[in-house]
Amino acid sequence: MRERLPEYLKRPVINTDTTKNVRKILKNHCLNTVCENARCPNKNECYTKNTATFLIMGNVCTRNCRYCNISCEKPSPLDPLEPVNIAKAVKDLNLKYAVITSVTRDDLPDGGAGHFAGCIYEIRKLCPDTKIEILTPDFKGDINSLNIIIKANPDVFNHNIETVKELFKTARPQGNYNRSIEVLKYIKENSNITTKSGLMVGLGETIKQIEETLYDLKNAGCDIVTIGQYIQPSKKHLEVAKYYTPEEFKELQNLAKNTGIKYYQINPLVRSSYRASEMV
């Protein structure tokens, strides 16, 4: 029998003039957000702070990760106006810190790296003082794609490991744990960009496996790590194997500290882009 969602993981619905304005700006510029498409539990809190995490390159994915609410279908062609519209939305929202993520686009020769770069360049033209964090797929580990990102020089490069090595093929059948670690390592070794990664707990991992993952991220030079509780988006997705208590999350904080990770945000409702500007 499934465990009921603990009270500490429930968030209230918030509808204010600010949240309405954020939705209006996103709609006016024809933009997607991971907040809506991935059913993020922190969506309303972020909207009340006049911010959102942009989801570029469409709202369908070429991979079928078994924890993610974004559907796997044949994607549409890229919108050439999207980078400009992202920049306009950043300006309209008066963002001092913009976070951009994407679906995985294995159908594109560069995996969408050039589109990420275009968004960075357009934001810098319109909002030169805004810091930019990008949360990218693995680009199949392609060095040319990673070099496009390095040249665009975002303030933070985030690529989520998502889960421990032992559960990768279950949760991310088209991904590769070692490849994701190598992507983070390559960015760190070939740039001055701050690197970041995140994982979910509650999929059946052990504390030892979490510790090993943290060491792998530390050895890859990862500056920031986030850990949050996995919440099943629907009955079609992977079931929750365990709900970690707030006390157990404090133990994970100590684990990260002892591993030597410089900066970490570890709490039940933490997601990779949650309060991202505060971490930086």
C-alpha cells in the first residue's frame, strides 16, 4: 500500500496579483516553465517572489525518465524567437537571477547547446546585470556541445545527477551516470563557471549510495549540490520507496558537509532551481 504524502510535503495554493502577473508575462511571451510542466511543489512560492524557471525547446522530451512529469513524444522544431522572448520576460519580471532549463533534445545535432547559448546572449544584451543559471541535459557527453556552453559563459552550469548509480537505469534508462559526472567535470576543468548538481531521494537508494554519489560530485569539482524528496507525479511514474523525515534530511546535510561539498541545499521540498539565487 502506498504511503500517504506527509503533511510537511504539502504546499498551499497561492493566488495573488503577483502570481497572476507572472503567469500573464509567461503567456504573453509564449514561454514554458518547468514549474508548470514538471508539477513543481514550490511553484506558487516562486511565483509570489516574481520568479519562475524557464523551460526552453518545447514541453515534450526525447527521453522517458520514469520520475518526470514531462511527456516523451516527438518534439516540435525549435522556436527561433524563444531566446529573445526569454530575454524580454527576464526584463519584464525584473529578474536579477534567471534560471533556464530544458527538455532533452537528442534529435538535435548539438542537443540544443546553441539554443541555450542564444538565450544567454539575448539576456546579456537586454539585461546585462542579470546573473544566469542554466540546468542542462547531458548533451550525450558531446564535447563540442559543452564547448558551446563554455563559450556562452553562464554564471552557473547545473546538470542534475538525479539519483544514485545503482538506480540510474531504473529511473533514467536513456541516461548514463558516469557520463553525467564527466559532463560536470569537463565544465569545471575547462572554465571558471560555478557547477551545480542535484538528486532526489526516496527511490530506494541507501545512505551509503548517497554518500558515494556526493563523493563523485565532489571529485568532479561540483560547487553546489541540492537534495530533495522525490514525489510521484502520477500513478504511471515510479513509486516512492521512502519519505525521508525532516530529521533524516538533517542527517543528509551532515553527510554533505562531511563529504566536503562547498555549498548545499538539502530539505524535503528542495528542487534544483529552488531559491537558486540565494545559493549563489
